[in-house]
Amino acid sequence: MTNPRRPLAQLLIESVFDSSSAVLPPRVIEHSVEEVLEAGGLHRITPAVIRRLRAAEGVPAHWVEQLSAFRERQILRHLLNLTDLRAATGALRAADIPWVVAKGPVASEVLWPSPDMREYYDLDVFVHGSRFPAALATLEDAGFTLVDRNWALIRKTMRAEVALIGPAGTHLDLHWDIAVPKQLRRAYRTDPAGMLERRVEVQFSSGDVVPTFDAVDTVHHLAFHAAQAGANRLMWLGDLHFATHRPGFDPVELRRRCLAARTAVPVALVLERVSRVSGAPMPPGLSARRGRVWSHLAARRDHRYEFPGLPHDRSIGGGLYASARATLAGSGVELARQMVMARVHEARVRRRGRQPRALSADIGGERGRRDYLAAVTEVAGGSRATLRG
């Protein structure tokens, strides 16, 4: 960086990567507690900020009071999420459906140093496409309610997820692929069957035992997801920093799987940003050799626009990460496409205002649902026989 980081940005970074320091960044207490909460919320790491401040000296008392109330709400949310996760666990195991849960509770409980450092609001459950209809019906029988009911739109776009809400109020996204939009499944060669076959079980501090992706697939999935979302939240970078230090992580195997899936460039770009921000060395052999130009552009942008971004910054977008593809030409075309789509969306909002969430509209009925589920099963194809409960 040409200039020192802003105090609030430095506080956010220390909260994730150096939470035990007793010395606060200079002048950070000149910010209001509301600014601290807003910045922490932007990056979904407010609980980690609270831990950082509790370890420090000279923190205003009203900061501790307001931030502690936020931490208590996050703990309550985590407990409610675990209640719905138990309901999903029991139902899917009883139905003998292979599945995993990823991100949210797994990152909080297994990856981060403490479960009370990372925010999360929903559950991400993955099953194979051949078992997706059965998994959806099983969860509904267990008390989960559909949020996405626009089966005409879901069928048209062939999204690889459907949103539900659990008995305790937790949002649950049921996936049949890590690449949700169909254009991503055209650009990449994801391997949902292989990822499910390699699943492992982990135990939470609550005693709950759940299946999740193995250590390599966890990093692959987290980096791929972060790239598609712009890699612009510290929560995602923290996930990857801790996941790459997890026992069983093998950078050589990650590179092999990324090359097979054509995800090597976006995964490397995200891990390079993790290294720049955390100060930890890049895992060996994972630099974006096939995407040197895109990697250079991403590094230059991080020097020009300070990361992490703060609320009200002019630009905290992550188009370079979301558009990264296996080739330079492909990355350029995708970046241009995303820029055009963003302008179209902005113009539509200016004309019509913000519209209700289209996927929640009740359109298509039972026939639309059957058509979509049949199409998912067809896409899953012959991998069905390779999966075992």
C-alpha cells in the first residue's frame, strides 16, 4: 500500500487475523460505535471485532456494551440455526440421502478459532442432483417451508438451488451444484458427485456431528464461492485463511482439482488476496500462472482502492474476481458482460424502483415443480449410481 490503512480498516483486519493484540490502531476510537458496527456488518465479522476490542486497552465502555448485545444476538442465531440443522440432519439421514452442509456453521465451528467470531445467517446443504427431488420432499416433510416458489423462473434459469425456511426460522439453501447459475456450469466443470463422495464428518462444540466437504474441497468451494461474489468481504478471506491451515489441506491436490474443474484462476486470485491482506504466505503451487494478467490487475486494484472497503466507499466491487475465467479472453468477455448487466439492472431500478424478489412469487404450480425436478435429475445423468448413502 502507498499509504497506511485507515484505522477502521486496520481494526477489521486485526479482528480476523490478529485478534489477541492489546494495542488498538491509532485514532480508531475517534470513530463512533455505529461506524464500527456498520463496518463489521459489511464484512460479516462483527463478533470478531468484539473479541478484538475485548482484548484491547482503552476501549470506550459504551462500545463494549453495544457490541456485546450484537454478539449475544449472533449466539442466539447460531443456536436457532443448529436447531434447524439438527432437523435437516435427522431427516436426510433417515432417508439415506448423501448430503453435506458447508460454509456458515461449519466455518464458524470448525475453521475459525472460535465459533463466536463469524456471522452467518443461513444453512447451505448440498445433495446430488439425482437425489434432489427426494431431499426436497424430505425436508418439507420435516417442517421446512419453500421460499422459492416461482417454478417457471427456476426451470427457465435452471438454478442449482432452492431456498427454504426451517421450523426455527433458519433460511436453508438446498443445492445440487456449487455453481448455481447455469452459465457458471458451462464455464466450469464442477464435480458435485466427487465432492459428495469425499465428504467427511466433523463435530461441533455442541456435540452435533455433520457431514461436510473434505479439507481440500472446502477450500475449493469457499474460494470459488468467494470469487463469484467478488471476494470483497473479510469473512470470506478469513474462511480461507483458516481453511488453508486446517489439517488435511493439500495445496497440490487442490491445484489438481482446480485444473480439472477449470477453476484454477479464480481460486488463485482469491487466495492471493487472502495472502496480501493477512500477510500469510500463499500456499505453494497455487499462484495464478494461467491468469497472470488478471492476477496483476487484481493486485493493482488492491493498491489503488484500499482493501478492506468501508461503508460509503465509492467502490468495493469485485468484478475482477467474479469475472475470472480459465483464459484471458474469457475473463475479458465475462467482465464486459457483467458490467453491461449491472448497468441494465441499475437503469431498471431507476425506472421501476426495487421490485419484490421474483423467485418468491407463486408461479408455475405443481407442474412447474415437476418439470424442474425432472430436468435436474436429467442433468445429473448417470452419476446417480456412484453415490451411496
